[in-house]
Amino acid sequence: MKLKLSLFLYLGLFSVSLIASPGAHGPNGEHLEQNNKSNGEIGRQADGSVLMPMKHQALLNIRTQFASLTVANKYVQMDAVVKPHPEGYAIIQPSSDGRLDATTHGLPTSGTKIEAGDILGFIRYQYTAFDLTNQTSELVAVRNQIEQTNRDVNRLTRLGDLASRQKLEQLQTQLTIFKQQEKVLQKGLEKSEALVSPISGILINNSVSRGQWVEAGKTLFEIVSPEKFIFEGVTSDIELVNKLSTAEVMQVPGLSLNYLGHSPESVNGLVHTNFENQSRIKKNNLLLNQTVTIKAPIDEKIEGILLPSKAIVLSPNNLPQVWIKLSAERFLPQIVEYQPQEPGVVVVTNGLGADNRVVVEGASLLNQVR
């Protein structure tokens, strides 16, 4: 009789230890009671917990870790837009009206790699019949004056000492002026304006084509350096702009940014901040006007529990939650508050207590159990 009683007490204590495991208390040390008993079936229970045998946990690769409080640097996230850097951006505009003509290689298309000094096309001025007649007559008149002045200079030169030195110098000066006028007129009639790229980069063709009539100042091409960008972030916290120094782009691991400053004006209640990329990553897959998320550390500390971001799942009410392991085969959902820490890591600031056993692998699968 005593042996049976001892065995009964042992089994009872063993079963209690399974239920009241290290993860069976809340963030303030309160005991997490299970109000409804298990119905003996695998899956979601009446109290919201999930009953799952060990072999099924192994099949779904359910892994847990003990939660521990830590102090970490605080990070903030901002939405940002990729903008061209002034040092890595150029626009190609003609200085006069005319028709666009291609080089021997044709007009470049968007995406073409361009080197500084490359000629992208030519602008040929197209005169009206009246303008062409006036321009041609002026050129003919200037050339006649050049011929006459040349004859006068040659005649005075042959006279030698008998010729007036002052008169000869005046004629030579006039001859120089006439030749300069001829070059200007000839350039306007016969030569075209070359469109030269001032920087190296990737070209954007603004839908221009051969023979198109363009006006002076129209943007025909844009050149963008793939290594230099400005990231324009927005925030409603005016105090935050004085705490920024560096940042990272969440979509491009390893791309570090340097804080340049903020705009002195508020736009719709938002402050615009500017960052430039420090690391020259050429293949960063970033596009102009692309929306990205930047993460910036600030000089503040935050206390919480570091967890992999995949440990956070959504409850039926779309609230963030984690799964706590209550016993060997029972898991309980727990609503939490958290902040992103770094790519793949979050810090839970409320909802968990030290030594909770939190599911860090397979939480999304556990969340789907019904």
C-alpha cells in the first residue's frame, strides 16, 4: 500500500513539473494558468494553446530558446526614396534649337553604359529659307572683305618702307576680325553641336529619336552613376534629426549610409533627412525613385529580449505574438510589443518574461495549427 502511494505521488509531481515548466509564467512572473483542460486531441485547444506531440515537433522543426533580458542600442526606421547624388548625376541639354542627329553608332538607349567624354548625338540647326539666305549672304560678304583686305595687305607689304606702318597694322587687325566672323558664320551654317557626356554612368534616354526637333534647354539624356545615391528619409520627429549619424538600407545588406543633414523646411508635417552611401557597391539593385527602408542607430539604450524576427507572428486579431512552450507538448500564444533591431533580429520590449521558452523556429507553422 505504501509503495502504491509513493508511486502515485511521484507520478503526480512529475505531471505537475511538465505543466509548470520554466516557460509557464508571464512577463511579470505571474503563472500562466490553463483554464481549460486538454480534450486529448492534437492541435488547437479551447484556451488557444496548441497540443503537439514531440514527433510532430521534430517533423516541423520546432525549436525554442530561453528568453533573457539584455540592453541593446536603440534603432529607428524611416521610409526613404532613392535620389540621384549631385556628384553622380548629369543631364544632357542642347544650347540651341535644332534637329537631333545620331553618331555613327546610333542613338544610345536607356541602360547603356556611358563613359565621360562620349558623344551621344548632334544638334543640327535648321534655318528657315529667309534665315538661311541672310546667313549665307553675310558669309559671302565677310569672305569678300577678307579677299579685299588680303589684297590691300599684300600691296602695302610690297611697298616696303614706303608704306605706312600704321595703315598696314590696321589692315592686319581688320583681316583678323573678318576671319573670326567667317568662322562664326561658317560654324552656324555648316557645323553642329555635339552632345557630350560629362560623367560616366548609366544612360536614360528620354524618348528621343533621330530627326526630332528639339528646343534649347530640353533634357534629352540623363546619366546616373550606379555608385552614388542620396537617400531621402522622412520623419515626423523633429528631435530625431539631431540624433542621427549613420544608417543602413534594409533592402541591401552591407550598404552603409552617412547622415548629411536635414531640410530646413517642414513638408506636410514631415522633416526630410538626407543620407549618402559610404560603401561603393556597384551591384546594389537600387533604382531612382525607389522606396526603401533605412535603419539608423541613435544614442539611446533599450532593454528587452532579443529574438529572431521569424519568432514574431500575427494573432487572429493581427497583433504581434510569439509562442511560449509551456510543457513538452503544449504551446501558448503570447501578445508582445517589439522593435526591429537589425536585419533578422527584433527586441521584445513587453509581453515576455525572463526564462520564457520561446519558439524561434517553426513559429509560422505552429501559428497555422487548427
